[in-house]
Amino acid sequence: MSKIDQNVTTFPVLIDIENKDNLLLIGMNTDVEIEILNEEVALALPAGSLRTRKDIVSVAPLLGITQEDLNIFLNDKVAGENFSTFIVLKKTSKGAIPSWVKVGKTDLNYVEVMSGIDQKEIVYVLPSEGLIKYQQKFSERVKGRFG
């Protein structure tokens, strides 16, 4: 179970370390790296390419996807949505299209793809909804001062 404190997510863990020379003392601090994925993954995507139903609404217009097309795509509920299934925006010859992908393990930077995309397809990695809104507000302030 993660804990969020001042925008930092931490995960409590119990680690058993052999301390035969008694160099480690109670209360000492340390930084550790925990290997999460230690196996070959056939296909992975940047975690930033995954979108939720709510988030896709703000980024789809950046790639020319109409609200009507997006509504048609989002019409059906999908099993595992926002848990093991997410939306990606694929690059096609006709422009960007939303597509559902089933994901597996993650190291928080990359996510294993189980289905929904193949090796030759390209997906977009776009800014978050919060960043887009911030940039829009900033642009409006600049136009208000100079425009």
C-alpha cells in the first residue's frame, strides 16, 4: 500500500539483509534499488503514453481527434479499465486513433504490453491534462498582458 506525503509516493517494504560484520545498525538510513522487472519483455511502452477515459478527452484534440469520434470510441465499457487496460493514441496514415491496450508489469517508466498493439505501431506520448491546462492558463495571461 503506497503512502503519499507532500507529492512523494513511498512504499513501505520489509527487507532481510545479512549483517554478519555488524556494519548496519538500527536506525541507519539507506537508499536501495529494488529490481521490479527482471525478465525479458516482448513489448513495452512508455508509461506516459497510457491514458484514462478522463485524460483522453483533454489530449485527443491535440492530435485532431474529434469529440464525436472520441465519444464513439468511449461508448463501450472495457474490462480492467484504468487497472490493466488503458488507452493509447496510435499513429496511422489517417491520423491519430485511440486504441485500448492490455498491460502487464511495470517499472513505473515503461509498461509491458500484453495485447492491443504490435512492435511496428507508433504511439504518442503527450503531456498530462494538468500540464495542458497550466499551459493554456499561462498563454491566456501572456495574451492578456501583451495582446
